[in-house]
Amino acid sequence: MTQGNDLTSSGRFLEVDDLHVSFSTEDGIVQAVDGITFGVERGKTLAIVGESGSGKSVTSLAIMGLFDKRRTTVSGRVMFEGDDLLKLDADDVRKLRGSRMAMIYQDPLSSLHPFYTIAKQLVEAVRVHQKVSKAEARDQCIAMLHKVGIPSPEKRIDSYPHELSGGMRQRVMIAMALINSPDLLIADEPTTALDVTVQAQILDLLRSLQQEFNTAIIMITHDLGVVADVADDVAVMYGGRVVEYGDVNSIFRRPEMPYTLGLLASVPRMDRVRTSRLDPIPGAPPSALKLPKGCVFAPRCSYKSQVPGDVCATDRPELLPAPSGQLVRCHLPGPTRVEISRVKLGELAGDSTAGGAA
Amino acid sequence: MSTSVSVYVLRRVLSMLLMLLLLSLIVFLLFNVLPGDPARLTCGKACTPEIIEANRHRLGLDMPVIAQYWEFLKGLFVGRTYAANSPDPVQCSAPCLGYSFKRHAEVSQLIKDGLPCTMWLALGSFIIWMVVGIGLGVYTALRRGRWQDKSVLGVALIGYSLPSFFIGILAMFFIVIKWHLLPYPRYVPPTEDLSKFLQTMILPWIVLAILYAAFYIRLTRSQMLETLNEDYIRTARSKGLPDRTVIRKHALRAGLTPIVTSAGLDLAGLLGGAVFIEAIFSLPGIGSLALGSVTDSDLPVIVGVTLVAAVFVIVANLVVDVLYAVIDPRVRPS
């Protein structure tokens, strides 16, 4: 488990350092990612959590080098085993894609080419990075399909994507991503489009393949259930920034940033008393065209009155180590945050002794 | 799967035949109610009303239109003989599309004579406009919003807005008549004199291709812009495929369906004769034949040419539909 001071240390397998991504659009500059820093180790899973528009997917596409260079400005560093991906030649990054780092996406049907068979799409992924014959590549693909749990892969490999079920398609996507044994796998909402039962299977599959290949996984999701299930570390993103970052236990047990608390509060839970109401975060995320000057979450934060003066609206908080180990971007004093968190979580659990005090 | 494909094709062929039958009836009726007396065309300058009436009777033109249509249909399958009881009957062998008394020839023969020229014209310009249209379409899509994109689109818009006869006349006037860059067009089959053939055809090919290329640039460009945004293109890139492969094998292939549709129908339309271009460049094709027969009110030729042109379009429709299934596995009946 990662400790708080390790979160800022460098030398991990993948280090993203002060990454900024902005696009020029007709309406102006969109600051999609505004200075984020995180890292992930081989064999570990980092979950990036946030609402849609918080910059999760843009971050992953920036790491993969999959952005339109003419419209996008990217700065900061993405250190991949000591190389800064943002400084590498486009063709060198291309050669890393699919071989050392791979990605799976939310909707496996639209992510597979509708006109080509599974065989064709998988073999292509093998042969772009390995000098093998088509027959050898096909054998590799069948073995990989077997590994991701596709029954009779030697037959299924000649199907078209539309002939498979959603779960099977996502397995194919995973097979395609892992076919060259990458060191880094970015999974962008890999289970969102799937049935709940299939979700669990896919997560299990990812976990067992991670153990086998010792892959670093970045799991992008808005589903806290998935996070609790697979993550070692969690980075909570809001308005293009990381607002809280720590190991999964700290984040779930002692969240300190009001936004993280709000996320946890808005998840329905079976073990909670029925009468306790869901507690959505009021308002909507800020537009990336015009981010608030101070804390990005301030306009929706119910605790900003506890910060003296107008600091939340004027000053941007730094991502700083908190007493409980994680990094938190918040102007509230540490002890106040801990108290708020304790009370709120108590309320959520329906525990009257903790909740009653407030 | 192959049986269901052949059942599908068979059904399409049958409905195609039905459509042709209906079409021939409409064409036949339509041109029969138009002014112009077919019997008048059967006799020369020294014509008297008596001769015209006699001819009308001998040729069966005094029968009801439906009976004439029946004769026409029969002629298609078994051939027919005009003026069978006269001293010099006219024989028209099956498939008899009619007989032109104006030109003293079987309509099917006239069409057969004109077809190669029209076919070469259509094929040559088709190849030019497809290569230029798809090539520049992809190019502009990849440089969307930049000066290359804007200038190609601007030129294409000009090409698209100018009528082909206008460009054709300009080309003819400057390149052939004024600057003598090419000899005056005179059609010869390519088997007879290839260089003469090419010298004649190059201008009409280009003029015709300009109009169509402009359309295909815009079509390809918009298709590419659409498919380049698809998730599977992102997948192809994240596999580490080189840009060229992503564009050609993934994006272009996915955007091909509407391009193939238009290409099939445009080519078929041209096979029915490019009237203006053939007229400007004196090409003896179907278009010239149609134009001449309309000027002369040569009814059997008009009906024949219209039907043949319709056959091309209907067949092209069928071919395009079959090609869909080849391109897109999702529309294959399973």
C-alpha cells in the first residue's frame, strides 16, 4: 500500500507530472486538464475517478499521445520508464502504443471496426509490432482469446464484432490490448456499457491478467464500486485537477476533500438504512471554458463558509499531504476536514452516535 | 449464407424485370401521346397523305396503343417483321427494340454502334474522377480548415457550379481551336488507332471528370471527417498502426459505402449517354443518338435509348446493393 509521502516521489514506472492539456475551440480555450500529477507502479492499479468532463479521459489520451496536435496544447511531463512521452517523436510514441502501453474503451462495439473480423483486427495488432507470419499471429490471437475467456476461440476469431455479445466484445478488446504484453494498460470506463454480472467478470479478468503480466493499470471510472473493487491508489479529479489522491483505503475511509465526500455520499448502498436519503452534490461541474479562479469546487462546496475570508473564491489551493496520509487540495484546515469527514461518513452509515454529534 | 445471398439476388432480379416492364410501358405510352407522327417519318420528301396512311396501316401504327405495345414486347423476345404483306418487308430480329425508318436501321443496332464510344467516355472519366475525387477528398479531410483544404474546396465549388457544357465549350475553343494543343476530335475505336483515340478522348474525359470529381471530393471529405471521429479509429491508433494504415484501411474503408453508391449510379447514368459532352466533342455515342432522335422525333430510337439507359441504372442499383454486403458485413443476410 502506498504511503502519503510516496505519492509525490518519482521513479515509479509511470509518472505524470504537472500535466496540462488545453484545446482551442470555436468558443475559446478549453482547459481540460489543469496541472495533474500522479504515478503508477507495475502490477498496481490507479483509479482516476470523477464526473464526466473532469478531464479523466483527456488525461489518458494525452498519455497515449492520441490527441490532435494542431488543436491541443499539452505541457508537463509524462515519464514512462525514464522517457518523457511528451518529448518523444510522434513515431516513437506510436511504436510504444499497442506494444508497451495499451488502452481499452467504454463501448466495445463502437471501438471495434464493424467491417473487419476479430481475426483481422487482432492479427493486425500483433503484426504491427512483431515480425511474425499471419499464421503465427493468428495462433497467438487464438491463445489470447482463450486466455480472456472466449469459448471456442478458433471459431469465434472469424466472427464480426456485431456477431458477439457486449461482454465478449469487451473481452476481445482486452485481448487486443494485451496481445503484445504491454506494461501499462489504460482502461477508460471498461465496464460502464456492460451488464452488472458481466462487469464483475471483466474486472476479475483484468485483475487476473494483471497478476499474470505484471501490468500497471490506470482505471478511469466514475463508478466507486469499481474503484473499491480493483484500485490500489485513487486520484479524484474535478474540473481538470486532482483534488484528492491517496491509497484506496484512505480515500474510502477518511476522505478529506468535500468533493470526495460528496461522491461517496451520492452512491446508493444496500447496507445503508433505507430511510437515509441519497445526498447528491448540488449544482453542476464547472465549464472547462471558464474555470473558477480559486478552488474549482468552491461554487458547489457546502463547507466553504468554514474557511475564513474569501480564500476559496480567490486562491487556488495546492495539493498537499494531509494528516491521514493522502494528498488533498482544500483550503479547510486539516482538523476541520477530518471532523467533517467523520461526521458525514457517520451519517452515511446511519450510525447515530457519530451523526448525532453534528 | 451463400444460398440466402443468391435468393436475395434472384428476388432483386425478378423485381428488376417487373420494374423494366412497367418502365417500358410508361415510356411507350408517354412518347405515343407526344406530338409527332411516326408514320410521317416513314416516307421521304415526295409524300402524300395517301402514302402516309398506307404506311400507317402497314406498320400497324393505326392499332390501339396497347396493341402496339404488345407487338413491341413480342418483338423483344421473338423479333418482328414490319409491313409483312408489302413487297419489301423490314425484318427486325430479336431482341427487337424497334426499327428506325428515319435512319433505316434496327434500334438495337444503332445502340450497339453507339455504346462502345459512350462506354469509353464514361469509363475514362470515371477513373479520373474517382482517383482525383477520393484522393483530394482524403487530403482535404486530413488538412481540414487549413489553406490546402480551403483552396481545393474553393476550386471544387467552381467546378461543381459550372455546367459541363460550358467547361466543354471553353476547353474545345481554347485547347483545340485557338491554341491547337489537340487535334479536332474525331472518334476512332482504341483498337484501330490508340493515339488518335486518346487525343480525342482526353478532353471529354477531363471535362466530364471535373464536374463529378468536385462532387466526390466533397463526399469523400465529409465521409472521412465523420469516420475519423469514430471510436474504432481511436482503437486503430492505440494499436500503434501508422497513420497511413489508419486512414486507408480503417477510415476510408468505413466511409466507402455512400461513395460506392454514388459511383455506381453516376457511372450507370453516364452509360446511358452524356448528351452535352458527346455533342460538343462530336462523339458518336448513345447521347448523340438520343439527341438526334429527339430532334427528328424518331420515336423507336427514343424508346430504345430510354429503356437501355434505364436498364443500366437498374442494374447498377442491384450491383451497388450487392456491393454493400461485400463492404459491410452487417448488412449481409444471415
